Amino acid sequence: MNKVVLDNIPCEIDFKELQEKLRINEESDCLVEIKMMAAEAQLLARPKVVYKNAKIEAKGDNFVVIDGIKFTSRVLRVNLEEALEVFPYVVTCGTELEDWSKQFEDVFTIFCADTIKEMVLRLAFQTFEAHLDKEFGLGHAVEMNPGSLSDWPINEQIHLFELLGNVKELIGVQLTDSYLMLPIKSISGIRFPKEGTFENCQLCPREKCPSRKALFDKEYAESYKIH
């Protein structure tokens, strides 16, 4: 399947949610400024997604081959045991919002702009999930992200981008020499149908992680037989 680009994503920033995330009450002196920032961001934001419906061509003990590209990960391999197809993707808040955020210089407004970009990224990802469900009936699915586990390191990012083609040309996202993405508020991964639940966090023993979505499960982690 050719790459699909979603670049007409509705973007309505929930100001009450933004207030809660920033911990700003109605009496705050900066409330007007934050409302202006949110309005500007909503006007300029152009979040984007690129993905494809890819076929699994081969499976080894600790790798899978997807549309001719080899991904090395024991966890990914185990999770794809029953899968025949997957949906590699990159989702971004967009270069437009990234450029907008560069005007801010003080710590507080930088943090506000960063929070707004994070919210827009989440909205784009939710749109992507709903799109996959509608187009492919992919209701119950999970995803894995390069760099989220030591078993699937961040340098595997380059293979994901190779699988999707010229991501920079398609949606403006590029990889740095250290395999991080620009704009920073972008996420990449492989989404696939899977019975039960899975979160990368369940296999990660790192403590005090601000992004943790689930508790570390030692027994569950050992079931993957990661060497």
C-alpha cells in the first residue's frame, strides 16, 4: 500500500484542559496571555500523519521483516506472532506550530507553548487511531515505539523512516544524527492488532519516569524472554 498522509486534521484546543495542565486558575495574571497563545496556536496548527498498511514478510527469533525492512526486537517479534500486517506511522504537531513556539523566550511561556504542542500532538494521534479503525476495522490495537525499550533501541528509528519513505518531504519530520525527531513533538511507531493489552512501560523497570502509563510487571517482562 502507498503511504497515506493525513494533513487536514481538526485542531481544537481545549482551554480548560490547558488550564489544568498549566495549573492556572481564573484569577491568574497570565490567563489572558495564555488564552492568546492558545488562540494563535489553534489558528496556525497543522498537525500531520504519515502511515502505511505494511505486510510482515518474515519472522525470526528476534526480528521481523516488514515490506523488505528488517526490525530487530524480541518484544516486537513476540507481539507480532499472530499479525500479518502492521501500520508503521509518524505523527507530528507540525512544523508550523514548532516555528511559532520559537518566539517565546522566558521559561513560563516556553513551557506553555510546549504543553500546547503536546496537546495538539495527542489530538493528531487520536485522529489517526480513529482513522485506522474506520478504514481497516482496527479497533483493538496497540503500538510499539523505537527507543521506548532497550530491546528496541532508538537507532531502529532509521528503519521505520526507511519503511515510510521521505518523511521530511511528506510531513516535515526529520531525524537528527542521534535518531531523535524534529519537530520534537512527534511520535513514531508501529500499530498492530493484538488481543489483550500491552504497554511498553510494563516491560521497563526505570523508576520515576514522568511518561509512565503502566506499572512495571517483572513476571510479564520475563515472559518475553528478552536476552
